[in-house]
Amino acid sequence: MKTMEDLAFSTENIQRIAMVENCFGVSGKCLTKEGRILVGEGVLKKECRKKVKLRVFFLFSDILVYGNIVVMNKKYNNQHIIPLEGLHIESLEDQNEMQNRWMIKSERKSFVVSAPTPFQKKEWMQHIEYCVKHLMIKPGNTLTKEHAAPWIPDHATDICMRCTSTKFNFIERRHHCRYCGYVVCGQCSKQNFLFPSMSKKPQRICLLCYKLLSADERKQTLERITPMKETVHHDVYNEHSSGDEESIKGNEDDLFKDWQSNEDINFSVVLWSSFHNKNCLF
């Protein structure tokens, strides 16, 4: 039986990864990495904001890669890479046009996919779970506490899901809150918030989520400030006599004010799947 190391350095694995890189071309990122195994690949339906689309997926031992199909087995684009560390999957009930569904949830992105058959759904989910489980055994890897919310499809509502009064049309466009995934109007989503795990740029969110996140941000800031203020008070008090209370109060306020101002408070075509036997992997 082949070991993980045997598979990682096998000619077949190296060639398969090179073929995937070649299909994405210069627009894709390098996928070759020491010890990385291409576990499986296939075409799945992905529920996008406007409609269901076919996407090619590649499951590696530490990442999940997917992209648009330009020419099957020859050219792909719009490459997305999701680390498996902390990734969570959840089986979903079938819908009319979407059978064999499950949700993929990660810090960066969450979405729903479906396989052509129940067997392929089972294979995908089992292999993803095995890869995540094996990855989390390694020292230093931790479970993700929060996952990005999946976007509710545009066709799910004709009105803003926050104010419930704005109707969407050619002029009034739909937007998605990056935190809750709701479909909202422009008026209800003027705010931006930084999610380091999602992007280096602030993301559009709805007013309700902005208020909740801002309140939590202020709470965390106060929790950082309070111990510091107590430390400053203690140090200043020890530098004065017990009778110089006015001087103590004045210096304490000045020091706390200076510290606070300097503190950083920002907070497919052909549907198919192919896998290595998981018993050979782990």
C-alpha cells in the first residue's frame, strides 16, 4: 500500500498537478508544493448569486481549488483557492433543480455545490472530511471559529431583506452583505468593514451587521483599554505623595489620553469525479 509520501512524490501525482497548473495558465497560481497530493477532481454545479453554474474542482491534500471551464481538460480560468484548514462541510436537502447538495464553509468563502449522483456526493464529502481531519492533526493547525456566510441567490427575493421596502429593478440594484449573505439595497449597505481572513480591503456589509460588528469592536477595545488604564493609574500614583491627589488625577488623564490616541483601534460540460482511494491516503 502506498504511503502519503509515496503518493506525493509519485510521477503520476506530479504530472497531474502540472496538468492542472497548465490548464489555468498564467492567470492561475502555482499549485506545486512539497508533500501536496492531488486527491481528486471533478465537475460540480455551484450555486452562484445569479444562477447555477458548472465549475471544475480539484481537491488537494491541503487546499480546494476551483475555476471556470473554458475548454474541458484544456483551459480553465478565474481560479479560486480555499485552504482546507478549518473548512467545514454540511449536507443539504435536495431542491427541484439541485440534487445531491452540500455546503462548503470556510473563513474566506462559503457556497453550495451539487454532484451528479448521490455516490459522487458521498465520495466528495468523505474525501474532503478525511483531508481536513488529517490536516488538523498536524501541530499548529486550529479549527476555524467563524465561516463566511453563503450568499443568498438574487432570485430568492425581489425586495431588500433588511428594510423590506425597497424593490429591486434596473435602477435599484441588488447587493450582498459579506457578513450575513443577505440580499440588500444600496441604502442598507453603505457601510464597509475589514475582514482580514476574507480580504485586505474593507467589504460591503449591511447596516445591521455594521452596528453589531462595531459594538463588538468597541467592547473588545474597552477590554484592552481598561487593564492599561489601571496600570497607568497605579504607576502614576506611586510617583506622587498621597497628598498630591489633584496632580495625580491630571497626569493620569493626560497619559491615558496620549496612549489612547496612539493605540491602533482598527480592528461542466461533463460531470465526473475521480479520487484516490482514501484508504491509500490515510
